[in-house]
Amino acid sequence: MIIADRKSLEEILDMIKDFKKILLVGCKGCVTVCNVGGEKEVGVLAVILKIARKKEGNPIEIDEKTLERQCDPEYVEQIRDIFDQYDAVLSMACGVGPQFLSEAYPSQRFFPAVDTKFFGGAVQHGIWEERCAGCGTCVIHHYDGLCPIARCSKSLQHGPCGGSADGKCEIAKDVECIWDTIVKKKMEQGRLEDLRTIRAPKDWQTARDGGPRKSIREELVQ
Amino acid sequence: MHLKNKFDVGKFTILAEMQPPKGVNVSAMVNSATRVQKAVDAFLVPEMGNAVMRMSSLGGAMILQRKGLETIMQVNCRDRNRIALQADLLAAYGCGILNIMGVSGEDPGLGDHHQTKAVDDIDLMTLFKAVSTLQTGKDLAGNELSGAPAFLVGANVNTRVTGDELEKELSRMAEKAEAGVDFFIAPPVFDIGAIAPFMEKVDLKKTRIIPTVMLLKSVGMARYLDRHLNVTISKDLIQRLMRAPDKATESLAIATEIISAVKAAGFAGILISAMGWEEKLQKLLDRV
Ligand code: SF4
Ligand code: SF4
């Protein structure tokens, strides 16, 4: 899923400083699962913002609404009747949400309350890690199901680099060197030979480097 | 006298584009450049235009500088991150390259290495900011430099636009000038009337604009430019080239006329793009 972190209170307060009445919109998709922008977090943020603004002597009115998904035009319609009753709309969905909202309601102004980070999952309660960079051409089968594109700091197809030490990446002591893990796994399974293959330079056209992407499923297009 | 001084005293400057080789054989580039060096004020060395891999602009410019020729090194945002860009700018200045031209760089999809990643770490305006920061003796991270460069900085401007697009282009040009751009290279011109709307809006005495004069190597090329690359070439001009018994002589005659018109209009100079006809440059320059 898409992992996001909530922006700092200061940054959010600064974004909405000129508004007196806003709608705070959550999303029941990924951001609910990673505990950043679901119904519960919408409620919490609304309370914190109201308290902070009251302290500043500049109270704000905040209504709350959490959509099924902000990345789906069908659910985006759920605020059609109310969107224009506010000075602005603050979205707690990933970066896709406020954009779908902006496109559906061009006359309203939308602000992001979260920073969208990566595709990943929870490795333990409260800790999420990156697993995929959406490169558009999945190659993890070459690496026993581990992705060096997303998980190696240098996206090496042939690793590890000289900075790998004690299983850790050169960028920080607490970052796993995925290449060390890949090599160990291959060794354990007696398939180290696999890594001798020199692969062609990666085709980055299918990744973000090829420009904005689109996926068309002919059988579904009406 | 360096290019900057020539601009300062108002000399009509002649620039020539000198493409580095795709490979290591530099003799053709060096020979074409040295042959016309007396008539050319500076050689513009492109940085892998259209994302086609070849010898870098820094390499090409250094080779020409070593022969005593003044160069303008093109720098793009596509192929290098901010570390490499700053490093190469320092290298360039250290090797005597006093003039640079910043460009964004075309998408790799247009070139010959489609699968690569474009870097685009910093954009063009940030690149100009990086240049001016280096000139104050600091790098982009705020660290002190041991000796600061002092470049003459160029950028592109599109003189062919009209209406709303012209307004946008003028605002972008002003933005670049504020960011430290000293001169502007404009696209190929074949009919000075086509850029009249631009000329009306710009004080050519205050802004150094250098249109490109391209040698038309064939009727086919003229038609292609006209149809596909948004370069207006009139039917009359194409017919003139068609009727000419010797296309090369006619093409040079056409270029000579354009150069005279550009000069008379008060532009700061011209950039000659010989399109592989570098050996004909001398003939053209003899006439100018
Ligand atoms: S190879 Fe590409 S698609 Fe597959 S997990 Fe890694 S980044 Fe994601
Ligand atoms: S240390 Fe490991 S994870 Fe870090 S860049 Fe090198 S190979 Fe990649």
C-alpha cells in the first residue's frame, strides 16, 4: 500500500492560516491502514487544529468527512453537496486524493495534510518499510523476491557496492543492505551462480523516468 | 578580446555551432573550427542535443580552447545532478572556458538511449542560480570555494511565438535575465518578418539576442523544417532553392542575406548552425 506521514502541525497551521472554515477529508484506503489519514486521524487532527487556532485567538471551524477512497471519481462525488461551503479543503489522503478532488471541484482550494512517502508495508506495529518503487518492470524474481531497485540505496542490479558492511548500507547504520541479504539468501540456497549474470542496463522508461504513466485495461474501457 | 568585451562594445558577434564527435576522432571538429577561427568570435559547443550521446560539451570545448579558440559550453539539467554540474562548471572555468549556455536538455525518449533515466535534479532556473552562487564564491551547499568563476551566461529564447505565447516567453526571458543570463540564443530564422512581433516587444539595445542562421542543405531539409519543426520557411525560399543549379552556393547566398537582415535589425550577433556543412563555413564568413 501507499505509506504516508502526517505533516507537522506547524506546516498545516501555516497552510490554512487564512481560513476560518475548512473541511477535513480523510480516506478509508491506504492511509487508514497506515494510520495516518482515516476517520480516527481526521478526528484527532481536527481537535488539535481547533485547539491550536483557539490558542492563537483565531478560532477555526472544521467539519470532518472520510471518503471510501479519494482516488476514485465515484467516491469523490460524496462531497459534491458540501464542498463549496468551506474556505478550503484539507485532505488526509495520499497525494492522489487532493488531486482527484481538485480536478472534480476546480473552484475549491485543496491542501495536503500528509506527505506521501512510498509503497510498502508494516514490518511491526507502527513501523512501515519501503518495498517497491513502482519501476514498471518487476525483476524481483532475479533476486529471490527481494527488490534492489526500491531497497538498495543505489538501485543496483549487481551488488553489493563497496559501502556494504556487516549487512548494513553505507548510508546509515540502521539501514539494511538488501544486497547483503540477497547474497546471503542465494548462498544459503546454493544458487550464488545466479548473481554472475550481467544484466542489461535497466530500462527506466517504464518507471517515472519515462514521464507520467497511465495504465489502460482495454477490456474495461467503455 | 573575449566575447564579453565584444558584447560590451557592441560588436556584432559571430558564433558558430561546433558539434563534438560521436567518438574520439576530434580532427574534423578541430579542423572546421580552426579554419574559420578568424571570423568567429566564439564556438558554441552543444551538450548532446536531442539526447543523442556524443563527446561532452566540456570535452569538446576544452579541446577547442586548447587550440586557442573561445568557446561557449552548453550545460544541461538532464544528464547531471547538482554535484556534477557544479564540478564541471568549475572544471570548465579552470580550463579557460569563460562562457556557458544553460539548457534543460531534451527528454531521453527523443535521443538514442531511450531507456536511460534523465537526472533533472535541478531545473534550468536553479542551474542559473547555481552559476550565480558559484560566482559569489560558494557552492549550492553554502561551502566556500577556493576561487570563484565569472561566466558569461547564455540561455535560449523562442523568438517565433506570438500572442499569449509571446507574453509567456517574454516573462520567462525576464526571469532568466534576473537569474543572471547575459545573452539569448534564438531559433533558426529564415525570414526576419516572422519574428517581427517579438522584435516589437524587445529592446534589442538592452537585451542581447542572437538568432540562429541555419544552412539549408537541401530542398528536402527545408520542407522538413517547415513542416515538422515549426521553422517557417516561405514557399518562395523553397522554390528559390529548388530552381538553383548549385544548391550549396544558393544556400550560402540565402544565409548571407539573412545575416545582413539580422545585423541591420540590431541583433547582438548570429549563431551559425552549419548542420554538417562546417567545411562551407569559411565561404559564408568570407561574405559576411
Ligand atoms: S522491481 Fe520494480 S516493480 Fe518490482 S518491486 Fe522493485 S520497484 Fe517494484
Ligand atoms: S550498501 Fe548495500 S544497499 Fe547500500 S547502496 Fe551498497 S549495495 Fe545498496
